[in-house]
Amino acid sequence: MKCEVCSAEVEEEELHRCPICSKLFCDECAVDKGDKKFCSRFCAEYSFYGGPEPED
Ligand SMILES: [Zn+2]
Ligand SMILES: [Zn+2]
């Protein structure tokens, strides 16, 4: 599978889905914020500053 941020080919278990924009991203691209991972600093800060939480 492919990281949608850096386009690297990575195993499916190494991909995470961003809770903000739903992109798939790899460990290399992951930005940790609290106990969550995001695809980018933009999404991490969007969440941190109280953006709307997507419903599960
Ligand atoms: Zn990546
Ligand atoms: Zn994102």
C-alpha cells in the first residue's frame, strides 16, 4: 500500500489513517500529538486547537 503523504510503498500495518483528513500515512510522516497520530503538523494542530472531531 502507499502512503498518501510521501507516496512511499509501505506495509498495510505500518499505515495509519488521519482522524482529521482520512489520509493514509506511514510512520515516517506521522506527527504525534497527545496519544494520537496525524498525517501532518497541520492536522495535528487543527485537532489540538479544537477543530471538530469526526464521528466514528
Ligand atoms: Zn509517508
Ligand atoms: Zn491529516
